[in-house]
Amino acid sequence: MIPVKIGSNRITEESQMSLESIIDWFDHHKVSFYTLGWSYFRNQEQIEELFYRVILKVHKELSRFNREASFDRWITSIFVHICRGLRNDNRFKASEEDEQRQDVFQAFDQLKDYEKEALVLTYVIGISLEDSAHILEVSVEEMKASLFSGIQSLREKSGYGSYFDGCKENHKLYIDYLERTLDRPKKIDFEVHLYHCQNCQEDLATFQEVMSAMLQFTEGVGDFHVPSGFMKKIKTRFAEKEKQRQLRAKKLKKIGLISASVFIVFICTGFITGWFSSLYYSWTEEDLELRSYLQHDLGERLNLEAESAGVKITIKSVIADEIQTLIFYEIEDMNEDNQYIMNYRDGVVVENESKIMNRSANPKYYLPIQKNEEKNVYQGKLSLLPLKTDKGTIKLKVTRLQKLIHDPTDPVSYIGYRIDGNNRGGEWNFEIPVTKSPSREYSLDKEIEFEGIPVRLNKLTIAPTASLLQYDIQNIQLEKRIESVSFDSIEVNKRKVKTDLLNSSYGNQGLGGDSYQAHFDPLFEENLKEVNVQFGSLYLTVEDHKTIDFDASKDEPQLFEYAGSTISIDKVEIGTPSKVVISNHQVKNRQYESLHFRMIGEDETRLSSMGIETEAVIVDRSGREYEMNGTPVPIDKLDLPRYFITVQGMELYENIPGEKVIPKRLEIYGYNTTKYVDDVVKISLE
């Protein structure tokens, strides 16, 4: 194979690359990047747009380049990120496909994105495994797994079928073994295993055959012809852009001088009269939650901006305490009416997290709720880990955004929005200065008993971003356990804040019982004297054993009584695997919500199972039922809802592949249920 090789030259300390010199650099390496671009896009027009945006990005970000690193790897990383972003652009998706591309990349288009990227970078462009992993922001092991998965997918789509019996624990060795990079001891062990395992021999042989065919195919990819005048078109476009920029600069200069004069007069007046801070944030900050923080002198306006792939991210402010580091942000799609959100650790990383943050804590999750009416702007908040020290600088790197879709008809979208699978790639980097605000802690030492089980309230933490109640559950019974407690609210100085059910009840098991945390909205109150804690519900596990033998002679369904309900075994279908479906559609006054059970086979061993079919009904505290049948359920507005399983189907497997699975009996050993409570506990904080 003769791969399309990207040059390995580095940028020197002396080189101050102008836009023109960057274009010249791309002109020198255009064949490799031109080929890489065709693996993502469909026609010549798209490739020209891609080169234009990449060159613009490289010129803008050049000052951030680490000059000890590989210049070509840095540029390739930018190139790939912009490819990902443009690939999700609807205008690009609608474009027609050139005939040249159909002939060359059609086979790769059948693969998943991460498989295609790994194969193209490694085997078509000829980048080393380590550099490819760095560019795709994965580990070398993940890169090998993507290569294996890609070749395996090609194998399945090439007429070999999908049934191979090679030992799965050896799959991770295939790439290194065939590339002759496997360590000698592992190579010897693997070859000894191959000698004795015919399944692995056949699996590896077909894998190698497809890999060889793919390598022969990629030799033709290197014959891509870059049209004459390709780079000249891009140079002309940059020249036109510079001309327009100069005209705009003259107009903005006049407007800026007038605006600055007015603003200075306003600031001086505000500080002299003393009402500036509160009024300023009331006028200028449309996010009501952030406005509340700023008016209480928590955090400050930052407005740090970064732009990539036609999307601008603004870090508006940051609030930090012992519980979390809360970042308020705004994302604007500058070309289309799309809305995007950030998801921590899914394309959003803190590069210096281990150095400045407490990694033993748990960041909170916030539902994606739209706060403004603009179709191309989303304002949200992101919870990061709390700081180790009082001050620090967060190095935040964003490489992927998730698209938010307004869809009130989606049953999963109970808040009116859902996250689309089409992510937006790019690269947005921020250095965010942050100061941790102090928290107040109050020892409670109050105990209350439910169902004969003590619940002890230990500590209340009042922090800027949340109020935190720590409590223990002393589960001393065997037949009944409290798994978690849901609170309705806490009240301090006649101000009541609701519980945050989404982030509550993280448990830690210890000798003194199970310890939990309940999160509530923040309190900005001073001089706390008393707190009223109102409970809402208990989630219980009840031990109650019952055995039901399967009777093959009876017509389905087979009925049995359990916990005051009639349960139906609707289906027992023998096969490899077997299928069993049980149901109970009556939820009114039903004692249990979900069952704990296992299936036993003819040989008295427990059968492995996998859920294949589940139906449920949500019931609020008033008894109103909501079917999960495609109609949106407003879960965020329901009062302590219960989740009743009505249909539960499963596939059953034996330990011996290919053998028919014959279930002998169903063993129920318990169930979960919710009990509502209204107790209010008053605790002095003095």
C-alpha cells in the first residue's frame, strides 16, 4: 500500500506565518488533505468550502500552537474537527455527489463515523496509530478497537456474513498481530492459542482477507487528482473577505466612539447613586437565574467568546462552591437556526481537571430547558467538579456540541425538547478564571422513623449553587428496606425551596447505614435560625418470595396471584434464545411497581436474560395515569410520580451456545414500591 502521506515538517520559532504563507503550506500538502476531505464530503464545492474554513481557523489559532509539537498533526486535528462540524450542516447533506467520489469512498460510507475516520487516517492517509489517536481524541487502545470494528463491519458487508466464533478476548490482538507490532511474548502465546483453536483460525483468516482487500482498495485512493486552480479559488475568496473587512472596520470605528462616550456617563452616574449593580443586571442579564447570582454578588460577568465551525460559544459567568462549579454559557449558530448544548465529558473536557478539581465529587446534571425565544441561540448551564483550592483557572476544551430539537410530540421529550443524534464538531477553547465562594454548614442530628426504619438527618449545607441535606438510612430489617427518600422541600426564614429530584440521593454504604444527599434549590438567606424539612415519599424494597412453575400443557396465558395482584404469563416461546413475557395492566391500588425475579432452567441453574420489551404507566400522587404510548408525559411537572411496569419481556440464554433454552420456573423474591409521607421536621440551627 502507498498511503497519501501528510508531511512531517514543524513550524519554527522564527516563522510568523501570515495568511498567505498558510495558504502556500496547504498548497504544498493539498493532495493529502484533499483526499481526507473526500472521505467526509460529496462534491468539489464542499471541499473548497472545507479548505477555506480550515485555513481561516489555522490562521486564527496559530498563536495557541505549541511549537514543540508536530505542526502537521495539529493542522490535521483542526481539519478533522471542521470536517465533523460541516458534515452535520444540512446544506452539505443536501448536496449532490460527484461521480469520482462514488467510485472511491462508497465502501467506507457503509461504516460508522468513528470506524471510517480510524481507517482513513491510518490506512489511506498513512498517519501513525499514535498520531491518529491524538487527532481523534481517543486512546491508542480505543483507536485499535475502532480499526478492528471497521474491518469487521467491512467483512460483514462483503458477503462473509456476521457469524464468527473467534475468542472475543483475542480480538484486541488482531491489528497488532497482522501489523507485526505485537510484543513477542504475546505473539507467541497468541500463535499457540491459534494452533489449538480452529474458530480463531477461521476468524482471523477472514479478518485478514478483508483487511488485505481493503489495503489494496486504498492504493487507488491516492490517485485523487486535485483540479488545477483549486487553491487559486480559495486565495481569491480570502482577498474578497479582506476587502469587505476593511470597509466594515471604518463604519464600526465611528459607532464605537459614540457608544463608549454614552456608556462612561452611565457608569459614573450609577456608582455615585449606589443603585448601579442591581439595576445594571436587571437590565442587561436576561437569564433570570444568572441575574439572581450576580445581584447577590456571586460570580462576575466574563463573556469569554470562541468561534468554530460557524458556531460561537460565550462563557457568560462561573459560580463555584464546595458542591460544584457552575458555568453559564450561550451558544449561537451563526449560519442556521440550530440550537446546541454542551454535555460534560461528551466532547467537553477540563484539560487541567486532575490538577485543580476534586475528582471524588459528582457533577450535577441539568435538564436542557430553553430560556429564550431565539431559534439559533441557547442559554444553558454546565456543572463541573468543585475546585480543590479557593482560586484557579479552568482550561475548558469543547470539541463536540449536541443538537437540541424542539419536539413536544416526542414521548421522551417531557420538557418539550430532545437531544438529536447529530452532533456539531469543532474546537472551542477557554481559560476561565474562577474563585470559590464559601458555604455554610449546620449540624442537624435529628432522627425520624418510617416503617420501623430510622432515618437520621445529619447536616445541612447552604452553598451559592445549591442547598444540600445529608441523611442516613438505618436499614436494620431483612424483609424491608428504604432504598431512598424523596423530600418535598425545605423552608428557611419563611422561604421554601423545592427538592432537585434529578440530582438527589447519591448513596454511600457504610457501617453506620446508607448515607445519602438530597439537593435543593439555592438559598441566599442570612441569619438562619430554623429549618423545616418536609418529606415526600419513600422508595422501598420488600422481600416476598414466591415460586411459579411453568406448565407447558396449559394454554397461555398462565395466571398467578402475588402481592394482592393477578399476574399473567402471556408467552413462553422455546428457542435459542427463549422468550418469556409477563404482564399486569391493573395499576390502581397495586402494591408493587416492579418485581425482582429470576428464571430457572431445567438443569436448576439460573438463566441469563436480556430485556426486549417493556411497557409502563406513570401515576402521579393524585392517582392520574399517564400511558407511555407515544404521548408526551410532563414528568417535570408531576408531583412525586410512580413508575409501574405493566409488561416485561425477556430473552433467556443458556451457558452452552446453540442449545434450546427451556425455562422450568419463575422465582420472585421481592418487589419495589413507593409510599407517600407528609411528615415535617423542624430543626433549630442556633
